[in-house]
Amino acid sequence: MTTPATHPDLARRIREAALLTGRFTLRSGRTATEYFDKYRFEADPVLLDEIARRMAPLVPDGTQVLAGLEMGGIPVVTALGRHTGLPCAFVRKQAKAYGTCRLAEGADVTGRRVLVVEDVVTSGGQIVLSTAELRALGARVDAALCVIDRAQGGTEALAAEGIRLHALLNAADLSTA
């Protein structure tokens, strides 16, 4: 049996996998010499499995469905579902215009207590938008869970919408890793 990663060790492993150096243009248009590529830790099946194992105890009691947000929340919610045994829904940024035309694919969310799952939370904006849409479908959403909270206002923005954010790690954990 392997020894579980300690919190600092897991943060270090995520940082090593995801922190890139070079010249990067950010969404804001600014340039940076460091870039945190969250898809790098999500693409590592061993690391992603360890992340999900450590997230499982953070799932609030009474959760009936795990809802992963497109795109980064999808691999996280799938791995988390393996560790919790809970069904998963995959939430699009907008409903597709063909086939099922659904916003949320997979498990039905109507009338169920749903935990929104995301990889990284910065402002919380996408969780707010997706939660409003899930609630319109009849889901009961009062919590979200992420791998990393960048601590840039997301917790407060979500609280204003009646959503409590749970995070495995925060920006400080990664900066000291």
C-alpha cells in the first residue's frame, strides 16, 4: 500500500506538473513569464486520481450528483465519481443545438442535491452562471468543490449566490510548494 500524499506534497506535485515558464499571453492581454496550465495535472492519471481521492472527503453529506463544468471540471468530476460512487453530470457552457440539446449530460439533476465541481476557481463567474442554469433545471445547488481556489474573489462571489466553496488547495498552498 502506498503512503498517501501529504497536503504540501500534493501541492508540490501539482505545481511541478502545471507550472510552465516561457513567454505567455494571458486572457487579459498581458504577458507573463510563468503560466499555470491546469490541464497538465488533469492529464496525469496518477496525479488526478490522487487529487480525487483527497477531494472525496470534502464532498458535502447529502450530495446526490456531482456536476463537472466544461472543460476542466469534466476530468476532475469523473475521477471524483470513482472515489465517491456518486453519479456525474457534465455541464456545458451552453446547451448544444443538436442531439439531446441538453445543458447537463449524464446523470439527471432535476430535484437532486448537486455539487458543482471545477478545477480552478478565480472569480467564480462560471460557477455562478452554471449554477443558475442548473437551478433552472430543478437542481438544488448550495455548494461547489474545486481543486484550487486562487483566492481572487471567487469564494465571496459564490457566497453572494448562496454557494459555499470547498477547495482542496488554495493559491498559498501552491506558492509555498
